[in-house]
Amino acid sequence: MIKTASDYWYHKYFKFLRKIFLKLQPFFKKDSYILFDNLYEANAECIDTYCVFQYMQKHGIKSYYVIWKENPLYQKLKKENKLKNILVMKRSCKEDMKNNFDFFFLTWRKLLRSKAVITSFGELCPKITELLYKNKYISYIHTGHGSVFLKTFILSTGYFSPLRFNKFLVASDTESEIFQRFGWDKNNLIKIGLPRWDLLKKEPQAQKNIFMMFTWRNSFGKWNKNFTTPLTETKYYKGIMAFIRSPKLQKLLQDNNVKLIYTLHHSLLNQCREKLDFSASHLEYVPCENISQYIGKADMFITDYSSLFFDFAFLHTPIVFYRPDFDDTTLNGNDRGDMEHAQTMDNKLFNICYSIDDTIFAIEKYIKNGFVLEKENRQKADALFSTKKNITQKFVDYLEKM
């Protein structure tokens, strides 16, 4: 709805520029790319398409990276004087999302020569999404920012709809089959995996450490008015707190000089009605926008069903899945559906725990064996990936041949 005179002219300007853009577009060579990660959450780590942009820049491929000014990566790049071909959004793309054309105003001249727009989040104004998706010269490609393996609500709700994106990166045949169940054409699924996995490498530390991150629940979103349980009263919060405060766990960590490091999912920080505090004296908190710095250093990963587990599986780092609220019937249908789907995948994973005692037992097992993932579980981990070498190069080669 157009509310003010300035809104009216803002819309008119978009319509005018779009018309000019569509008339000019056929006359330009298509030889460049526009990439962006999260343009609306300051605490999200921007790495998935940024690493592709870095590869393109290094290899002389014309490309531009769009970043929201409030994301810490922007300040880092500014400080390091690395803003070449960086396009800066001053507003969140979700601020008045239905009528926010800032992305188009910022990029339309570059879009004239673009053969693809590549994102790991999307979430642009619907009119811009439609413009990119239906454009005969541009392929709108989603890389994902975590593999769709245990969580399917992003497909069932249309967030990753084949009517919003032309192509999607997947990691394996299993993930491809999941996408196809939700309407995706197999030919539009690029079976390569996440380019950021190329950056992963083991970095052993003097002190053994366990990294922990639980994903969030869609029920906790600000928009879910029907979910009225205070977050500190949820089985999610109570289950996690009972685990980290367990005297048995604390003694196990202390006796073996193992550090427990944790972070919070970016949506817990940016999209929840309340803030959750998991702090404790024996825990070390790290900002979620720096997650990638800790993956290679971790000797173990603990999660419920976060897609981040793929990064640790890539490195054969032991993973323990602790699901504190699997029986929480107050959660909405999206969360319940994800949990039920996750359970059907248990046979493809390992160390699935639904109690604190089982979780601590699994942790103790790996402390005793020096944090070595068993051979049969390494094989399960490898089955999650179609390839583990030169992922970014393979993706860029695919783009260049389109």
C-alpha cells in the first residue's frame, strides 16, 4: 500500500527504471555476476556466496557482491580497504519488504550485463524476485546456506520454491530427491554442494574443545502470534539448560580439560520475540557471525538438527545430535514436520540422542578415544556429499558454461 507522496514517487521510479532496464538489457553482453548473502540479519555470517565472489575476483571474472551496511563483514572489508566491486545496501531488504526496491536501484546497471544473480538467502522484494526469476537473460540461483537434509519446512512453505529461483545447489542425490518431492525439476538442481566447504580444514588446538549450536524453531518467530509459551519455558530452552548445567557433564569436561564453546543461531538473535541466554561460567560464547572460524578447530560438534552439522561431517569431526524437545507438541506444524522428517534420517546419521544421559555418554566415548570418528560413521558422513574437492571451481565452471 502506497501511504505517502514519497512512496508514490518511489514506486513510479521503480516502474520507470524497470521499463528502461528491460528495453536496454538485450543490447548488453552477458558476462558478469551479482552475488549476495544475508541482507537483513546483522548477526548472519556472510560467507556462502562471498567466497564465490572472492574466487571470481581472483580469477578475473567480472562480479559484484551486495552487502547490507549493518553486517559486520562490511565494516571488516571497509577497514581492510577491500571494497572493490562491493555494492552497499543502506537498508535491510526486509524493511518494508513488499515495497523495498533498493536492491534494484543499487544493481540495475550491473544487471544489464549479468547472466546470473546468486544468493544464499534471497528474501528480496517480491517484485524484484519476480523480475529476476522470469528474466530471459538472468538465471536466479540459490546456493543455500545449509543443506536441506533434516529440515524441510523451507521447502514446504515455499521459501525455497522452484517458482522463486531458477536453480538450486544441492549436496547429494538424497538432497536432490527431497527437492524433487517439493516440485523441483532435477535438471535445475546443481549437485555440487556449498562452496564454503572448500575453506574447511582441520586446525588442531592445544586444548580439546567441543563446539555447540542448536538451530532455532520457526515457532519462536515474531510473526507466530499463536505460539504463546515464553521462550524460557519451552522444552527447547529447558532441555538445553538442563544439559549444559548437568553436574555430570561439567565434571566430565573439567576432569578431561575440555572446553565447551557455543554460539546462537542468527535467527534466535534477530527474529525472535525474546532473547535467550545460555551463558554459564564453564561455557565460552562466540558470535554466530564468526562460526566458520571455529569449525576446523573443534574436536566435536553438538547440535539438535542444525544443517551446520554438514561442515563438521565434511571434516570427519565427531557429531552428537541431542534433541531436547522432540516431544514438544506446542510447537507449530513446521517445526513438528521438521522433527518428524529428521527422525526418518536417523539411520543415515549417528550418535542420535534424545536424553541428557545418552548425550553425555556419547561425549565421554569420544573423549576416551581421542575424538576419532569411527570408520563406519566416516562412511556415513562421506555419503552426504557428492563431491568434496574443488567445489567452488566446479560451481563457477558450471556458471560459465550456462
